[in-house]
Amino acid sequence: MKSLFLTAPGCLELRDTPPPVPGAGELVVEIRAALTCGTDLKTWRRGHPKIPLPSPFGHEFAGTVAAVGQGVTTFRPGDEVMAVHSAPCGHCFYCRAGQENLCDQVMENKVLGAFAEQILLPAPIVERNLYPKPPQLSFEAAAFLEPLACVVYAAQVQPLRGGETVLILGGGPIGLLFLLLARARGAGRVIVAGRRAPRLQQAHRLGADLVIDVDRDDALAQVLAATDGRGADQVIECTGRPEAWEISPRLVRKGGRVLLYGGCPGGTTVCFDTGRLHYDEITLQGVFHFTPRAVAAARELLIEGIIDVEPLISGRFPLSGLESALLLLAQGEGLKYAILPGEER
Ligand SMILES: [Zn+2]
Ligand SMILES: [Zn+2]
């Protein structure tokens, strides 16, 4: 089968590899659609501390069951499925404490290789994070299960409340998924602060009441002006930039909540005004990854059409076109690209 490998930063290689054979409890999915993600772009540009190279690549996908291993009874070859690329172990300290997103094994157990004709899913994923895909949901939309699960998990930890003013920092795919979810949860007003006019226009089309171009406008002044000088009820940081983390508590009202979603480069630190956190009672909440419960909830949102992800797909490429898609993303063009391995044949 054809499989894209990242051999070094900036170097992709389309290899012919033997098709995977599922062991007991495992399952092979024939990829029908995979999606590019910000993590893929970062990894392609400069490598990733948790991904030794060469490595199979890509982690957002949906497809059809190609083969099942011994003991798998819930799925059969030909079934259309959607999944995420990791699952908690179920027995470590964190899993037992109900914090499965923090499972000691969750990063070790993840599978990469969605930019390929087939992917082998280990037993924990088959057991807990693999689902049937209903026919009305496209493979491309179903491949949003993983990024949407991250966003849904964050909103389970720090809920989006009806009627509130939500400020989203970052107009990329994750920021826009938060926008769609905030709209679905009845937010009073959603403000998106980001870069690049096309992305901000897209945020507008998807329901943002106000967009702020941080390269042109003073975000703090604009947010205060839009909220009678109070600040937003909730700020959701989706850029992973220390400057944005640092400014977040200044953008929120007294008693407000800050959700720190975007992961900053390792080793970075930020400073907060202790007076704001203490006297103004501001909540800062970090979030990481997702739980199986969030995956199930994200799937419902996709299936019921509550979150329509189609407008976030900027284009389609065959496997051999991944590099072109990543180059477009590197130039700030587009949000997410669908990679369709079937197009190659
Ligand atoms: Zn992703
Ligand atoms: Zn665990």
C-alpha cells in the first residue's frame, strides 16, 4: 500500500509498504479521507519532540474497515467508520481517577499514518474510540472527530454558557470550531481576534459578531469598547503563543474565565498580574487532549449536523499532494485540506 512518511523536517516520501495485518483486537481501516492539522504543519516544518523520524504521518481520518483481527466482533470489513488516533489505557492512576485525557500511556499509544491507504488501529482504540459512521456524514466531515473532540473536551472542562460574550484568540481551524460550538451553545456574542483577512472573513461568515485583526487593531481596546469596558465573559486562547496567553487575563471581565487551549513551545513562561487574578477573581484553565466521553459527544454534534465542518475544508488533494497542501498552509492559505488516498489509484 502507499504510505506517506516524514523522513526529516520538510521531507515527505511516498513509500510502498506491506498492508498492515491486524492482530487480536486490532482493526485495519482503509482511509477514505484524512485532514491536515496545525500539528502536522508544525511537525513537517521543524519536527516534533514526540515523533522520532522517519515516521508515518497524519492523524485525522475516516474510512472503511478493511480487515479485523481475532476477537473483534463489533465491526466487519466494509463498515464505514470514524475514529480518533489514541485511547486511554484504562488502568493507570489518571484513568482510574477519571482524567483519561492525562493517561500516562495516551501519547505513547497514539497511532500516526492517516496519510496512507490504510492504518492499523490498536485494540484500545478499537474498544473505546472507534465508531460507525452514518452514511449521511461525509468521510471528510467524519475526519473532524479528533479536532472536534479536543474542542468539546475543553468546553466540558470550562463550559460555554448561553448569552455570554466569548472572545476567541486565533482564527485557525480550532478557533473556528470553538466559534461554531459557542454559537451552538447559545453564546450571546462571539468575538474572534486573529490574523489574515481571509480567515477573519471566514470567521464572520461562520457567525462571529465582531472580528479583530490583531496586526492592525488594538485587540484590548476593541474588546473593552465592545463590552462597556468590562472585558469578555470568557476568553478562549487558541494560538499557542505566549504573548496571547499573557494578554488573556486582561481581556476578560471580573469573575470571568480564561481557557488556555493552545499549547506554547516547550519551556516558555508567561507572567500574570496577581491583582487581576486575585481581586478580580479570574479563572485560568489549561486543557489538554480529550476523553472518550468527549469523542462520543463530538460525534453526536457531527452526526446531528449541530456543527457543520464542511466550510472549514479548503481543498482536496491526493496523497502525493500533501506537500502542496502543507505549503499552502505555511503561506497562511486555507484552514484544513482533505487528503484523499483513493484519488491516487
Ligand atoms: Zn489534529
Ligand atoms: Zn491510563
